[in-house]
Amino acid sequence: MSPELISILALFAMVVIATLRPINIGILGFIGAFLVGTLVLGLDEDQLLAGFPADLFLTIVGVTYLFAVAKLNGTVDLIVDRGVRLVRGRTALVPWVLFGVATVLTAMGTFPPAAVALVAPVALSFAAKHGMDPLPVGMTVVYGALAGSLSPISVLGLLVRDMVGDIPGFSPTVLFVTAFVYSTLIAILTQLYFSLRSRRARARSAVMLDTEAGGVAGTTRVPAGPLVPATGNIAVEEKRGTTLTLTQTLQTPRVRTTPAQILTLAALLSLAVGAMVFHLDIGILALAAGTLIAFIEKKHLTAAVEGISWSTLLLVAGMITYISIVEEAGAIEWVARGIGSLGSPLVGVLVLCVMAGVVSAFASSTAVIAISIPMLLPLIENSPIAAGMAISAVAIAAKVVDVSPFSTNGALVLANAQNVDPAAFYQRILRYSGVIVLVGPPLAWITLVVPFSGAAG
């Protein structure tokens, strides 16, 4: 059996094991790197660890440390609170405000599941209090997190940039913009579909009592979602002596701003400017800012270190280290040649998009991106495929399916939904994510790759 095939089969086995058992695939990556590297390729210790992503490791440590500090001192709660208050009581806008909050959190470096874990409980509690369908509300939050997840200073954006390097045509900004636009459009379509579908249900749920006595009609109405007063009480509005309108509001106690929160917001803004404008090292900047803030609030020093996303670090470091072994075995070029034999690089990119989407629905999308991007690069090299758009399409194909109940994001929505039958709600999420898996990756290819690529016959 060839080294190329052995390394690919070992990679497939890792994905299957990590899907069936709660084992971090990064651990399997390090084990696989040792076994394949030593027993199959005959590499020494230095060669085995040559692919360890030290720069990316430092960056993820710094960014997640800073956001752990921001969570502990209430800055994240402050952002959510101010976002909800922006809508001035309009219930239909609240999911979109929380979409924006989730986008900001992930764009600034929060890992998507962490952002969903912060925002989804607020969104789904709001949906339960106002009789809104929790599925589109929860999915809007998830797509908000995905919209910012490929920003130039996010964990996944940095991962893609690190793997791609200086390939012509790739831009971290284009990656971010395409992911943002794509996720936003999917969220809009989701909201529109469920809004149209539930219009009749909302009409049936409105409590109408029509009485006619002596030629005088009286009506009592409880509508599904008008304005939400800022008082947190029940507002009663009477019109023409015939209609009473009662509106239950979301009670959200105001979060008071502290000096530490102001400093944290300034640090987040400085991080974005320093990284995107002056191209400074994000990891060092985030570590310095987080340490300064934590030093001022000493009670957060230990807890902030515990808030670093160690599981994400392990996953990314282990998989990238193993992928370097796969590259050393020549398997990346081998797979790319196999896909290229389909007759067209354009078709090959479609196959990769579909593969990334299907696998990511059951496995870690971060791991899938770490696997798929290196396979894509030889395929689009010296071809008329627009490299930047192809990279965006594959990354988006892996992320767009993160609404699956088998993913962390989908599971968080399922766990936080209120006033629903868990089994029935699980089936709804499963059906919805099945449609996304079937439609999302090919749609990314059609909209991002095909229009920007020449004939690739």
C-alpha cells in the first residue's frame, strides 16, 4: 500500500473516530503524525514537528485569552445588552440585532461556538417569551456567528491565511466579505421562508373574541409581535373603544458600564486596527491587552487563562501537524490529481465543496477546512479558476452546514430552545440542516467560483 493511500486512510479513520466518539481530533492528529511519520515515512522527531503551527498557536492563545477577559468583566454582556436596546422595542428586529452581535464577536476573534453559546440563550429566551419560532431565531444567531467567523483576525480566518500563504488572488478581506454576504443571505432566506410558512399559524394563535350585542361589536386581540415597550411590563392600548391590545415585553436589566469594560472595548478596537491597518502580530497584541486588563482586575487573572480555547488549540495544532505529514507523503498532490482527472478543475472544486459540506455536518468544520484547503491549492494552481473565490467557496461550504444538530452550534440551539418538544425540535433542525447540506455547498460554488472563473475544460 502506498504512503499516499495510508496517510489518507488514516485521516479518514480520524474523522470517523472523532465523529463516533467524543475525542478531540487534534489528539488523533498528533498520534497519526507520529505513527505515519515514523513507521511509513521514516521521519525523525524534528521532521515530525516541523509542521507544528507555532505562530497560529500563539495567535489563538492571545485572541481567546482576550475574549475570556472580556467575558469575565462583562464586556460581552454589555455588547449584547446595548445591541438589544438598539431596536427600541421592535421584536422582529431583535434576532437581527443578535445576528449582528454574534458577527461582531466572531469577527473580533471569538470562536463561533463560543459566540453562539453566549448569544443563543438570549435569543431563544426572547423567542419563547414572544411566541416566536425558535428555529429561525436560533439559526439567525448561528449564521451571525458564521458571518464573522472568517474575518482577517478571527481564528478560522487566520487558519486559512496561514495555510494559503501568498497564493496570487487570495485576499483575507475578500474571504471575510464573501462569508459575511453568504451567511447573511442564508439567514435572510431562512427568516423569509419560516415567516411565510408560519403566517397562518400566527393568525390561528391570535386570540380573537368577537361578540355582537345590540349591534355593537367588541374585539379582544393578542397579536403575535408588535412593538415591545421599554418598561418590561404589559402595555394596554385601547382604540375606538372596541379593541384592546396587550403586549408582553422582554425584561432586560440594563448592564452598567465599568472602567474595565471601556478599556476592554478600546483594546478590541485597537486589536482590529493594529492587525488590519498596521499588520502587527495579533497574538502578541491580544495577550498584551488581555494581560493589562486582567492585571487591573486581578480576580480575573486565573479564570482568564482557563478561558483560553484549549480544545480548539489542540484541534488546530494536531490537524495541521498531521496535514504536514500528509503533504510529506505526497497525498495532497495525489488527491488533487485524482480530482483533476474528473476532466475539469471547476468540477474538482465542486467536488471539494460538496465533500467539505457533507463531512463538516458531522465533524469539526475547523478540521475539515484544515484538510480541504491544502487539497484545493494544487487543483487551482495554473488553472483559470479564481483562486481567492475558490478558497472562499470551500471554506464557506465547510462552515455553512454548522447548523446541523451534530455540530456544536446546532446542539446549542437545540439545548437552549424553550417551550418545545425536544424530539420534535431535533427533527426540525435535522430536516433544515439536511436542506442546507444539499443546497449550501453547491450554491457557494455556483455563486462564488463559476462567475469568476474562465473556461476550465
